[in-house]
Amino acid sequence: VGFAMNFNSHKSWHVHSKGNKSKQDSRRHDEEEYSRQQEILCRDRNREKTEEDLKKLAADGFMRGDVPLKVLRAEKIAFVYEPPPGMQDPEAGKFKERPEDAIPDKPENKEAREFLKKAPSKGLWMPLGKQVKVMQCWRCKSYGHRTGDRECPLVVAGNIQSEAERRVREDPMSALAARDSPSDTPHLTLQQKIDERKKMLDALLKAEEARAERRRKRKEEKRRKKDAAAAEGGSAESDGGSESGSERKRKEKKKKRKRRRRSKQKEKEKKEKEKEKEKEKEKEKGKEKREK
């Protein structure tokens, strides 16, 4: 197999053949030459454009020698954009950024600012035998230690504001109950709590009894109205006696039951007759087949 693969590299269609490699090299060389020529053309075009612009400015009177007037005017007012002398380095004459300015100047950040003020500004030198802590604490928002260190004044108590926000976010119903309840309520004893619970239970029982009484009255009112309507619309029977509405309803229910029974019996009889007819037809067909 290895010999066959080596033999394929001598084919004209193979990527690693000598002819194809030379073509690739020539193509790469042509692309590099084309890109170099394009860079030269762009550079020449930009130079010609600047020369034409300078000629136009000189013709319009906006040039003083070889320098445009715009540049001269900008140099005259350049002092406006320079920092004041107190914030400049006298040796270099440039603005010097101090590393301790990244931390607010507060009493609790004094150690971190002092460390950055004396720290070297070149190289990667670190002090030996000393921890470098210039980070900001999330709890007390001061610099020089991280959250959970002993130096933090809120290491035990925690940030009261953030803890309150966390409780409200995790359990909003307790916050609503605390807001609605009066804050000046005294501490209740056990007997007082028991008495309050008893009062609440009594109030609930009374409300339930009143609800049941109203329900009972509504039912009685409905029953009375039905009986009155039945008495008004009722008529005396053939024997001359008068019947109440409840007796009339019972009789009507009996009649309905009888009708249902009769209808069911009729349906059964019809089904039985249909079955007998089908059996007779099957018998006749069997006889005809035998005769044939």
C-alpha cells in the first residue's frame, strides 16, 4: 500500500507532484507581487493627493510656507488641552497616571493606597512575605481585602442592606406582611396568643352558622313557592278530592316509569320478531340449496 501511495505522488493529478508544487509556488509568488504593487500604488496615490491638497491651499491663501494655517492655529491653542503644571511630571513634561488614583481616597482605603503608592511601576516585582490585596470587598465596598476576610468589619453581621434585599427577593410575602402589620405592637404572651386564636375560631364558627342559616332559609323559601304554584295550578280529580303538589308529582313519575317499561318491552318484541324472520329466511335458503 505504501508503494502505491508513493507511486501516486508522481501522477499529474496528484497535489504533491512536482508540476503541481511548482504551479503553487508560482501562484503564491504572483499573489505576493500583486499585493506589493498595490501597496506601492496606494502609497503613491496618497502622496499625490496630499501634494494636490497643499497646492490648492497655497493657491487659496491658506498656507504659510510649507505649513497650513490650520496647523499653526492648532499649535497656538494647544495649551488649552494640556494638563495643568501641578499634574505634570517635571522630568518628562507629560501627564503621569498614579496607580493609587484608581482607589477612592477614603480612610478605610488608606492601606491599599499606600501600598500602590510605594509599589514599583516597572517589571513584575512582588514583595516578599506580604500578601497583595488591593481588591474591593463586596460587602463593605472598601479596598484592601476581599469578602470573607477577617479584616472586613461586616464579616460576621454581613451587609444589612444587601441581606434585606435578598430576603425580600426570596420571600416577598413576608415583606408584605411586615409592611402591613403595625410596627408598634407589643410582644404578646402565650396566654394572649391563645385568647386571640380562640376569638378567631369563634368568629369563624359564627360566620359558618350564619351562612348555614341563610342557606336553610333559601331552601324553605323555594319549597314554599313550589307548593303554592302547584296548589294554584292543580285541579280536582273525578272523585272530587283535592291533591297536593307532592302527590301529583309522584303519580307523574309512576306514569313515566310505566311508559318507559312499555317502550322497552316493545323494542324487545321487535328485535325478537326480526331475529325470527332472519332465521326463517336462512332456513328457506338452506332448503333451496339442498333441492338444487
